[in-house]
Amino acid sequence: MNKPVHGGGVDRAMGELGLPREAIYDFSASINPLGPPPEVEQVLIDALQRIRDYPEIEAASLRRELEDFHGISETRLLPGSGSTELIYLLPRVFRPRRALLILPCFSEYAPALRQVGCHIDTVALSPEHDFYFSVEQIVNGLREDTDLVVLANPGNPTGVGIESWKLLELARRLGSCRLLLDEAFVDFCPEYSILEQVGKTTNLLVLRSMTKFYAIPGLRVGYLAGSDADIAKLAAQKEPWSLSNLAIAAGVACLAVDHFREQTLARIGLLREGLKQGLEKLGMKVFPARANYLLCRLPQEGPDAIELKRKLYRHGILVRSCEDFNPLDARYLRLAVLGKEANTLLLGRLASIFSRSC
């Protein structure tokens, strides 16, 4: 079985193209274009003195800071080495027999479930209706023995947000069936989060990532929120020392940068709208997004996403073709929102490619 495909690949591009890092424009990985908060970079320098020590076994200091930040008991929070570690931990602990995935979705959900022999059903949201989310559609996709539903808000790769009342209604309709909600990108649209409902809604588990919003994917920091009972079970079987001292220090520092969150939310919408308008002028269909990336459908008469990816790569521009995101195909392209200069460069390269293909 082939491994899931992901964005990124900066090191490979540097090696193959002979370019320095600053000449690589990575639109394939959806990371905050503002970069890491300066305070976090300083904390990392200071934390280098602690690499001679073992880290906390369960990242207790980060757990306490998350409790203060969210106003949720630390007994309902579990830090992990990025949210992907927790995506794989959950099936090993709860052993779901049958799960429902909402498509298109992050490519690691399915292999995480298959590791324990879980049967996977799917419900596909329609691009023809802008990936509109219907509680009834999801409920109709359930089977008698479905014991886990997995979906993301906002969606990946769609970027489309789901209203919180719909998710709470879905959780209620699921009864004893667990709902795993991946909020990896919700920091870019915090009004969509229902993390504060964990514990009150006992079948709800919420994944969060700190790597996208705070631009620290190389450190791997995430966490899971859920009921006291579910978190206790997961914590009991989680590997020790999965977060390094550097990751813990960075995670704690990220929670204190209020101004950075405000600055990001103020700028990301403007950058996203500017990129959206530029892509639409090139004839692309751009889906309504709430995150820091855009899903585009390419015109039928021009090059597909695989060809665009290859041609842009020669210029040090990395993009994410979406042919492996069922039910999408090679006419779909996901683009991270970068800074104004990088976005303008991308639009210029795309315009050049399209003009030559006419």
C-alpha cells in the first residue's frame, strides 16, 4: 500500500534544483506566512541549554498552559508530537470497528484506522455545492455498528468551514458513537471551534495543531481535547517523551503571543482575498475558504494540476495537486496563502503557463 502524499518537500527541492531555502516558495504546505512569532524563536535559543536533559514524560508544563489558555481542565487535554501522532494513537486505544470519513479529507485518517483493521465507510461532500455540509447526509451514512466519525473543520483540502451548531447537532445525533473533529486549521477562523464543548459533549474529541498557525511544523506540537475518561485512556497508552524540550518550550511560548494571533487574523484574510481574486482572473474556480489555503478547480481547456506542479517546480514553486484526495481529481489544486510578494510571483508564473498553453 502506498504511503499518503503530503505537501512540503522543501529539502528535496533545494537538493534537486540547487536553490537556497529563500528561493523556494512552498505553496504546498499551509503554514502561517508571517512565520514563527519572534518570542518563540528567542525561547528556542534559551531552550537549547535544556537539550542535555530529558523532556517531561507527558509534557506537563504545556498541558498546564493549555488549561489556562482554553479554560479547560488539564485532565481533558493531551499534548502530542503534532496532531498526527494522536490520529494514530486514538485507533490503537479505542479499537473502532467501523468508522465514517467525510471526504475529501486528510490522507492520514484512513491508514491510522486500517492499522487496527477498522472498516471504513465514506460520505463525500460535493464540489458542485461548494462542499456544503449537511448533518442529515452524515447521519444517513452511518451503519448500526459505526462507532467513530472523523471530519475536519475547516476542511482539508477544501478550506471550507462548518458552522458550530451543525457539529454539535451531529454529535448529539451520533449518541454513543465518537466524533473526532480535526481543528488543525481552526486558529485561522477561531469562531468555528467547538473545543470548549469537550466534556459537556461526552462523545466529542477535538484535535488541534500548533504547527500551522504558529509556523513551527519542524517542531511537531499538537494536542487532543476530550472527556476525562477518554483522555485518561489515551494518556495511559501514549509513548513517553514524544515532545522534546524545544517543542514544549515553543508550545508554551506560542500560547502567550496574543498580538501575533491578532496580527495573523488581520492579515491572512486580506492575503487570501488577494490571491483568490488573482486566481479567479486566470479562470479558476476558487472555493470559499476560511483557512490559510485555497482549493481551486482548473479550467478544462488548460494544463491539469499535475502538469502545473511540474512546471512550477522548475522555478522553485511548490504546489499541491489534489488527484489523491478522493473524490477530487487532477483538475484540483490546493494553494497555501503566502505573503504578497510570493503570491504575486505565483500568479505571474501561472499566467505565463496558461498563456503558452492557449
